[in-house]
Amino acid sequence: MGLQDKAYTLRNCKAVLVDSETVKLNVNVVIERGVIRAVGKESEGDEIDCSGLVVLPGLVNAHTHSAMIALRGYSDDKELRQWLSDVWAFERTFPRQLMKLSTEVAVLEMLERGTTAFVDMYFNPEDVREMTEKYGIRAQAGFTFLDSMFDPSEVERLQRGLRGTELFTPIINVHSVYSVSRETLKLAFELSRELNQRLQIHASETRGEVFYTKKNFGLFPVEFLIKEGLPEGSQLVHLGWIASWELDLLKNHHATYCPTSSMKLATAGAFPLYEAIRRGVNVSLGTDGPASNNSLDMFREMKNAVLQQRHNYWDARVTAKDAFRSATTGGYRLLGLKGGKVAQGYVADLVLLDADELYPFSPERLVSHVVYYTTGEAVKKLIVSGKIIEKETIRREKSRLVNEINESLSSLSYK
Ligand SMILES: [Zn+2]
């Protein structure tokens, strides 16, 4: 029986950021069977000295394309349409083994930088599932409906065979309204309902997309999806061009905001974070893929979320706490798990940061340091479902695999 199969204690944590509002100093965190049992003076089982560490809830990367590590830096400084065309050209001949290797490196990179769970949209969800078993990260992924590349009935067949595990949950991915036919969209909706798997789709990302749905269907993108019968609890990603009145259509769905990617691809618009939260929409945060961000660091993403909103509103109505909640409680709500807080009864998905890297140390400034100052570099350990993951182990494994990616790309003569 290993240390983490029975109750154990993170002893004397310098600070615990329970949630965006509460900090506890010099407390213990007791973990048992993957769940937080107590945060306070209690201690049980083996103890790990955490006097130099700050404990946060795990960060959820709510939208990425993990296998695109091989395309990092491949088509930068392009606008979305040209970028997509470059990327799709690469993907038509993307070697299967390189795709898997890329996903593995992305998983290690996310763990190394404080991501305890992620939602993936790509073509190799079985690799994602394998990585959850190998490294202990949580993930949700599925095959992707994208008519120019895959026969929809084949996507359906593969999706029906995709099984979940403790850490892996299948979802239905649809690339976007403009890259699938109306029939494919209906098929994906029906499959989502039948298999009871959440649907994820890029939506209202550009002005061009709004123009497309208006011209072809007479409706705005979100309005169109709802009218077509979008299954309850679906995940809509980007929404930079959502109309204010469309936000009310999202009450029973989830919104995912990817600020860095949308700024880098110059899609303009900006997800109306403040209004979405006020109207009760569940908002999570994602990096988008490594070919458009190009980082998978959720600390950077929290900062960029606030910065884009400041630039958009010309005031400080969106705060560091909003970004922190989107990356934690918003992310876990999307996953359907009781997580995102360091409190009794919540899943033991935690990030342990080096307290010396969060200076000047002050409980009142902790959320601010986490969002505006630090990066994934300050992560020392991670805990997912009660299992401890050491950063050094992850680092060693990652550097070995990065060498393989480099060799593979040079043998394929990609620049
Ligand atoms: Zn995306």
C-alpha cells in the first residue's frame, strides 16, 4: 500500500488559498481516498512538511488541442483563416506516432505548470486516455466532427467505442458551425444526448462566423446552435463575438474563454466575461492549443484574461478573483466534479507552489500574486485525485520526449 492509498497530511502549509476569498495560514490538509477530509489542525497518517509551500486548488485547462505541440511555432503571425488553412494542411499528413508523442509532451507540460485537468479537442482521444493512466492527470476528450477531414459516420463509430475511466471522460467534439454540415451537427447533437456525453464546440469566434450563420441560416451562431437543438450542458468555446442578448441563451450551458489565443489570432471581439458571470453563465478558462497560444501555462492565461478585459472595458470591473474562479471552480463545474476549492469534501486536486516565489508574502496579496505575477515555474508538486506528482519526475520524462519530437520533426523535414 503506497502513501497515497491511505489518509495522509500536508503538514503546516504556509498558506492555503481555499478559494478566491479565503486564505488560511499554517494549517494542515488531510487527504484520504482522493478527497480532502480536513483543512485545519487535524493530522492523520504520514505527514509531508509543507511549511515552504502555498496550496491552491488545481487549475483546469478547459480547452486545448494537446497534440498540436508539434505545430508550436509552425504558423505564427497569421490571422485565424490563414492559420487554420496552414494547420489543416499539416494535419492531413500528421504522423500518428508524432501526434501521440505531442499529446504526451503537452500532458507533461501542463502538469509541470499546475494544470490538474484538461479538456481536449483533437483526433486522438485514446492517447489522451492513455496519458491519464500513465501520469495521473484528469482529462475529457473525444473524436472531432470536422467534415473536411473525417467522414461523420466514422467519427460516430469511433466515439461509440470510446470508454471512460476514473480520470478520463469521453465528450463529443464538433470543430465549429462553419466546418460541419447541418446534418453532421444534428448527428453530433443526437449522439451527445444518446451517450450522455457533453458536447464541445468553438462558437462565435470571429466576425466571419457571425456573417456565415447570418447569411446561411439568418441567425447568430449561438442562436443558431440553440435553434438546432444544442444539448443541455454543452460547452461553447471563445464567444468573442457573442451578442449580449445571446448570453441569456447560455444559462444551461458552459462558456470557455481563451484570451491569449484569440488575441494572437487577431480574431478581435472579446468574450464579455463580466456580463456572462453576472448573468449566471458558468465560465471556465482555456489556453487553446500550443499552435495558437503558444503556452499551456494557466497562470499566464489568468493574467491575460484580466488584461484583455481591462483593454476591452476601459476599467477594472474584471478582477484577478474572476480569472482565478474561472480557472478553478468554473473549470471543475464544467467537468461535473466537486472541485476547485481546498475544502472538506472537495476532490484532492491541488497545486503546491514555492512560497518563496510569491513575494512580498501577504495573505491579502496571494490571489494577486497567483494571477499577475507568478507562472507555472513556481509549481513544486501537484496532487490529482489524492496522488502526488513530483515536478522533477515530470521534467525528466518531458526532456527525453522533447528530444524524440525534435528528431521526428527533422526527419519529416518540417521547418
Ligand atoms: Zn480551440
